[in-house]
Amino acid sequence: MSRPAYRTPVIGDDGPELRARLQAIWETKPGLLGFLGTVDHKEIGIRYIVTAFLLLAAGGVEALVMRLQLAGPDRRLLTPEQYNQLFSTHGMTMIFLYASPVLSGFSNYLWPLLLGARDMAFPRLNALSYWVYLAAAIFLYTGFLVGAGPNDGWFNYVPYALAEYNPGLNQDYYALGMILLGISTSVGAANFIVTAFKMRAPGMSINRIPIMVWGTLTASVANLAVVPAVSLAFFMLWLDRRFGTHFFDSAGGGQPLLWQHLFWLFGHPWVYAIVLPAMGMVSDGLPVFCRRPLVGYSLVALGTVATMILGFGVWVHHMFATGLPALSLSFFSAASFAITFPSLIALASWLATIWLGRPVVTTAFLFFASTILLFVIGGVSGLMTASVPIDLQLTDTYFIVAHLHYTIVGINLFPVVGAVYFWFPKMTGRLLNERLGRWNFWTMFVGFNLAFLPMHITGLLGMPRRVYTYPAHMGWDGLNLLISIGSYIFAAGVLLFLINVARSRRGGAVAGPDPWGGPTLEWATTSPPPPYNFAVIPTIASRHPLWEAALDEEEARSSIHRGMLLDHGKEALATSPMDAEPERIVEMPEDSVGPFALAVGLLVLLFGLLHFQPWLSAAGGLIVAAALLAWLWPRRKLLERAEPAHG
Amino acid sequence: MAELVCADPGPLPVGPVGRSGMGWWGVATLIASEAALFGFLIFAYFYVGATAQPGWLLEPAPKLFPALPNTLLLLASSGAAWWGEKGVERGRRHQAVAGLLGAFVMGAVFAGVQAYEWSVKTYGMGESSYASLYYVTTGLHMAHVLVGLVILLTLAAWTAAGFFSQVRWIPVSAGILYWHFVDVVWLFVFATYYLTPYLGFPQ
Amino acid sequence: MSGAPLSYLGSAGSKAHQVVPLTWFALIVSTATCLIFAALIVAAVRRGRAEGDVVAAQAVIRGGNGLRWIFVSLILAAVPIAVMLVWTMIAIARTGVPPAHPALVLDVTPQQFWWRIRYRGALPSDTFTTANEIHIPVGAKVLVRLNSPDVIHSFWVPSLSGKTDAIPGQNNVTWLEASRPGRFRGQCAEFCGAEHARMGFEVVAQSPADFEAWRRGQLRSAPRPVTTEQVRGLAIVEYRCSLCHSVRGTIAGAGSAPDLTHLMSRATIAAAQLPNNPGSLRGWIEDPQARKPGTQMPNQHLDAAQLNDLTAYLGTLK
């Protein structure tokens, strides 16, 4: 059958016959190959979320063990080396293996649904990004489990990370694993960027996309630009350790501060990358429970982008104590102050949305609303670090530990748990239990603040971070006991959450397509959505396609149940980057085990490199090459190559 | 009365047509990320150079032969690849294969000359931070050249086998876009290591 | 702050005098901001709370002009932020630049996991080295030059000065000026390995006369041993301890561990971890790894008699 280069899409109505046809085209085949080969963004998204939460649990247990050690002065539960690996692995896990992947998971799951698309722009790349993330997590945790976890903190300063001071395999695991994780992040970011610009439903111009899309898009642009910095830094570290180069050791003319620059050029934007999408969740979720559109959409969207732009310019505020000239300190200090304003836009917008709306207090609402307060606490403590003279006292004390937990737990974990309460019914078709939800929220909220508010004080009283123990009579004893107790209450809250998820997955109340009366497209499809998401391609007329009738602000109404059928195969629609004008019918790839094989090959290659095993490395390299060739081979079905000429 | 808006476009391209398609976007984002990588490598050079002791530069006056002609050769290979792409676009298979193979040969000669440059250096990558930066930067570029060569050769073979028509040839455009990137980024590497010492950096 | 030796909410020197009020200002503004937001959130929820808890049953309406909130909050925040910014710049100008004509210059060399301190005199005979205890005269500007022979450490005396990193291959400087006599605790503030937690030191600020007396004392060589125990103890020092330590006036002259010439003049041992008394000194030498796992000092496997001799000799190093 010859495929014409151009076709006018047929417009039609949603209907059972169409759905049956699309189902046959889009559904993943059962069995192991289907499991390993699926490219369905919803399946991949859920895998991301589940994996990230398992790692969150691991990182949490590590923290609980540390809190036993620190519950009192001079305790001897852990040796210094054990403690150092625990705190480093905890940081690595939470920052790299939980906080970012969990957001990728939600974005993967939600984006095509929010954007009215049938899948991401590059479904196989999407699968690759998950499998490589899993491979990196396995690799990094193998190191930890064999006693060679990272032991120099998550930001891993040299020269302590060099072979001279750190002769074990710890740093080799960390370096190679982080390079692998960088691949996952980068391909994921590329996929998000192209999806945001090319895969939106017609009519969804750039000023109509949900804020969460703004958040993840901004984060992805940043990741694409800065992940290479940290991958390069870890690559240089590995070369210094194993091949005798001199990037970082001063004896060979290297520069220890090069590490810090490369790391924080990445690290500071990354910190925003792990909160901006979660802030987007609040911006999109909170209004649903306040029964009014978000206040100041355009300002919040601009604020999101502005945060990141400023975020590129403040990496040096992690390096105030490294002996920089006063002029440069002043510049980076001022830039760090400036970053308050875009963050404040989001905070004011959320508060105004509650104030001017009619809030319905649900568990999801509680998590989203509490984010505001936790963000403020994390924000003002962050503001203090922007002031160089204050920072020179605060930095590397528990004040910073408190600050970073208020930002990461407050602006990542709390919104994420809220997002689970909000979107769980979409993902599973069932609601989470609200009564258990309240217990869940209040236990987490009280436990978290009990654990982390006093850390500000131990910090102000001078307790340095990254100490495996501390002497008595420093004024920290009672507070530390309180912190340890709080951390166990917090953990109990997280446990309640996991119990709620486990129980409600099968036993929860049936949700229906739209349990909350939501405004955006994901609520227009069934719960859980069919593999093709939308039977017809919707056309969008506003920011709130499902609230148009209620708000009655414009004449135009979005068309949800009538639109392009695109049922000639596994087809999706590509639109123009700004105005979302229909541009192209895209042939979507079938399921493929290529991404899985590629990730396996990379993992084998990495173990080969780690242990200097040439044959193992070569085997891994061969698998990688074969998987890539099979993947990239131009396929007629995807219209990447010409039809054979027929006479 | 509210009015339903329903997009009802005319004929749309089905799949990638000509130079445009999703694959082009994919390679463009990949290139953006790779460009950042080289940006950080060059940042590392200037940062370490700016903070180093005098005498850091192992080659205060780098020899421009054969580096400069080699650079011009690499640029010419981009031209050949572009000419080959035009061949695909116009349905001239011989021109297409010749262009791609020509780019491949020029790229391979570039790689050979670069390997020769390494072999006559009096220092290895463990000599100093300058040496480490030089070898790793040019080495990472070399890795990209080798990947590009594999791509060019594969594209030439696919083109010769008649995979592409005047309508469908996105893999060719995407692959050649990558090759252009490999060539352009070399200009930055070349300027950094071979030209800035003449401008007096560092010291 | 009494009872919290590392607290930076109190100050005992001219640098910290600049920073502590700024810190308090920021803390008060921050706390107020948090309380205001908490109150507003609670008020907002109470104010318009919908009747009934079925979300989808509630009508959707767009009410009120919310943009005002955003603009007002931006303007309100600009005021304290501007104050903090200006104050910060002033404080940077007053604390950031080291004195051009310091009264005293110290080379402080942190290393895993202790602090070497070298007092530079005009003449080589005025120069001496000590460890983990920095003496300075009250009211004098003291320049501290930092370098590290191994990994990155950070020099920090909260009640006198914020942190300055000691980075291999880089010469960083900071300065101290104590406004009253006292003992001020310092601590390594950049993670540096196994015993980062126990890498402390002390700054002793003294009146100029006391400082001068102390300085002259430090310039003296170690006294000769008197008793037979002390003589045997010196033999152990010269035979074993001298591999790493030095005692001026003996053949022990190595520099990779703290100088012991005036060990007993110091109030603590093991980088401010243990009080310096014969009991803890003996316990430390007997099994340093048990008291500070990961310290560079190896177990010496000395028997009880040797320990007696050694502590007897060390006790004379006043």
C-alpha cells in the first residue's frame, strides 16, 4: 500500500466503533515483550513514579538510621565511614533518584493528557529515558550495597573525591552512575521540549498550556543545557582517578574549584528543575479545589521562566567562602536576592487563588496549600543565604540542612503527594481514601516541621552539617532528640500515604472520568485513560477547556468530542510551536525492546569500565551499538524512507 | 450562543516530508545538549588557564600546520555533505552518494591527521592540567567525529540502496545536521587551543 | 551565647559585630513573613470555604482581581529586601577586605583532621609553630593565611568570623579581631573526611600583655627531662613520635602532626575533642583510633610502663 505524502484529516465524532479501532492499533501486546517494549507514556510515567517512590523510601530509611546516630551526643551506632556513606547516599538518592525522576514521571504521565496528544513526541526515547534511569539507580545502589556508596556528600568536592584520599570504588560508582543518569535526564529533557512545542492539541497556543507544562518545559531546557556540565565533571573525576589526568589536583596544575564551578553551574539550575514542575502541580491543582482559575496565569508562567534565567546566574552563591573577590561576591549576592521576586509571584498567586476562591478542603488541597507555607519558610531561609556575610556563617551548618529540606520536601514532596491524591483517580480509576488522607497529611505536616524547624536553631547554634556525631555541651542535645523524634513521625506519615495507595488501588471508591470537576483535558477522558488517550484530537479554545461553560467568558468553546480521527494507523498530530496550528500527521512508533536493550547494554558497559574488564566493556558496547542500529534503521512504516517504486 | 471551535485543516504532510519532521527536532535538541558539553569544556580551559601559574601553556605558540589545513578540510566535508543532501533532494542518487562518501573521506582524513597530531606531541594527558584538557577536549571531539563518520557511511549505504526518495529523506537531513555540528564545534575547539595563545591567553 | 560555643548569634569581635545585627534583622523579618503567610492561608481557607465537601458539586466562578495581590506582595517584599541588600553590601565592604597592616600574621594550615598554626615573626627566631589553639591579642587585627596540603577545609570561628575555605593550591586570607578576652571555639566547616566532625580548634583572645607572655613562652625549646621516667619518655618520643611530631630542642622534628613542644600549654588535645589532662592524654595515646576513628594517628601498642614514661615526659612540655 502506497502512502500519500499529504492527507486531509477526516473530522468525526467520538464513538464506540472508533474507539475499538484505536484500541486495536494502540494497545500494548501482553506478555514479557509487551512489558519490556511498551512505549505508552502512561505506563512509563507510572513506572517512573513507582521507582522514584521506592527510592524515596530507601533514602528515607537511610535518614532514619542517621537520626538514630544523631539523637544524642557521642553516639556510636555508626562508624564515621558508615555515616558518611549514608548521608551521601541519602543526598544522592533524594536529589537525583527521587526528586527529579518523580516529576519526570508525572510529566510523562500527564503531559499528553494535558496537551490533548496521543503520546509524547518520541515514545521510544521516553522508554529509553526510564530504562536508563532504572539502570543508573541499580548501578548506584549496587555500589552502596557492596559498601562502596558515595562518601563525599552529594556535591562531592574534590580533592577528597580523588583517588589519593578516596581509594575505594565509591567514587567510581558515583561518577559512572551519574554519567549514566545524565543520559536519562538529557534524553528525557529533549523529549519534553519537543513535545511541548510540537504535540499540543490545535488551538492550545503557548499562552494556554497548563503551568505544570511551563514548569517542566523550563526545567527541561535548563537540564538540556546544564546536565552536560555535571556529566563532564564526573567524567573528568573518573579520568583523574583512573587515568592520571590532572583536572582537579593542584599538584598537577589542576584546579579544585573547577569541580565546584562545573557542579554548581549544573547544581543550582537543577535545584530549580526539581521544584518548578512541582510548583506547576500546585498552580494547576490548587485552583480546582478553589473552584476558580489560577490568579495571574501569565505572571506565574513568566515567573517560572524568569526563575530559571536568574537561576543560571547564581551558582556562585554556593561558593561564597572559597575566597572570591568582594566585587564578584556583591554581584552574585544581588542576583540571589533578585531571584526572590519570581518565586514570590507564585506564592502570591496561590494565596490569592484561595482567598478569592471557594476552597473545598480535601487532602490534595491540604498538601497544595501547605506547600505555600513550607515554600515561604524555605524561601526566607534561602534569602538569608543570599546575603554574603550571613551566608559565611550559615553555610555548611544545619541551617542549610533545614533550608534545603524545606525547599525539597516542601516544594517537591508535599506537592507530589498532593498530586498523587489529585491524579491517582485518573491513573487508577479509584479515589484515595480521604479519611486516611487527613491522617496522612497531618502526620506528615507535623512530623516534618517537628523534624526540620529545630534544625534552623541547631544551625544558628553552630552545628555543622555532615558530622557523624557531636560533643555534648554544645547546646544541641535536646534539639537533636526532638529532630529525631520528628523525623520518625514524618516517616510514619509517609508510611500512611503508602498504605493509602496500596489499599485504594483496588478498594478505593470508583472515580469516574472527572471526580473533581477539573478544567483541563485529562479530565475529559476515561479513568484510567485508553492507550490512545483521546479518540478524536480535541481543539482548544481557552486555558480551561472543561470550565468554559461554567465561566462563560468567551464565545468560543473547545471541541472535545469532535475532531480529527487520525485512525489510519498509530497516528498523532504535530502542531506549530507557538500557535498550535495543525502541521503534520505523525506516524508513532510501535512498541520496541530496543530502548530496554540499549539500557542493558549501557549497564553492562558501565560495569566493564568500573572494573576495567575489557571483554565486559566490549560486550556492553556491542549491545549498545546493535540496539542503536536496530533502533535508528529507517522504517518504511514510520515513513522515514521511501516506498518501493512500483513500475 | 457559544460556538464550538474545531480545527479542520486542509491536507497535512503525513510523516516526515523533505527536511522537516520530528526527527529533525530530535537531532536539534541533541545538538543543543552536545554544544553545551563543548561549551563547558571550553569554559574549563579558560577557567583553569586564568587561575594557573605562568608557564601553564605547554604550547605557547601552537603549530598551525597541519591543524589549520585540517580544519579547512573538515569545513569542506560539511560542504560535501550539504551537496550530497541536495542530491537526495533532487533525486540524483549518484550525486548524493558521492557527496556523502566525499564527506566521509574528508572526515576520515581529518581524524587521521588529528591522530597524527596526538602521536607527535611531546606530552601525554597525565603531564599537566593543560595536557589533560587538550587531550580530553580533542578526544571527545574525535569521538563525535567517529560517530559522524559511521553515520555518513551508513547514510551513503542506505542512499545507495535506494531507501530515500525526493519526498522521504529525513534520516539524511538529520544525520548531516549532526555532521555540520561536529564541524562547527571544531572551530571553537580549534580557536581555543590553537588561536587564543597567539592573542596572549593566558598571560 | 553561653552554652552554645559555636553559635553565631553572638559576637566577640569586630567582624561578627557587623554581621550579627544583620542576621537578627533577617531572622526577624523572615519569621514575621512566615507568620503573616500562615495567618493569611488560614484566613483565606476560613473566609471562603465552600459548604459541602464534594469538589465537583461546587460551582466554578472567577471572582475578584487577584493581580493586585501579586503586585502588592512584590512591592511589600521589595522594602526589606532592599534594606538587606544595602546592609549586605555595607557589611561586605567592612568585613570582606583584609587589613593592609595587620598586627599579626598567622599561617593556618588545616589538614586531616587538625590545624597547624605558624606565627610569623620578623626574624626566623621569632617564628614558631603550634596546633589547634590560636592565641591572639585583644583589639589587634590578625591576618590569617589559609592553605591546605590535602583536601578542602574551612576555617570558622563563629563568634569572631564567618567561614573561609582552605583550598589546595590557593592562598586564601581572612582576618580576626577580638574585642574581648575569651576562648572561642572554631570548627572545620567543609566536609573533609572521616573525622570532619571532630576537627575543632580554639581561639584564645588575651590582653596584649598576656599574649606577649604566651608568645615568649612558645618561643622556648622544650625543657630537659629530669626524672628517669621522663628520660625514658623522651626516648619514646624521639624513637616513635618523632616520625610525625616535633618537639623543639630534641631530635623530634617531623611536621606531619601537631608540634608537641608546648603541648601542656594547650587546653585540649585531638583537635579540641578531649580536655588536656594526664588521664585523657594517656587514653588518647593508648588508642587514638577508639576515641577518634579515622584519625591519622596510629595505635602505638605501648605497654602500661611505656605509657607512664611517655605521659610523664609529655607532662613537662608546658
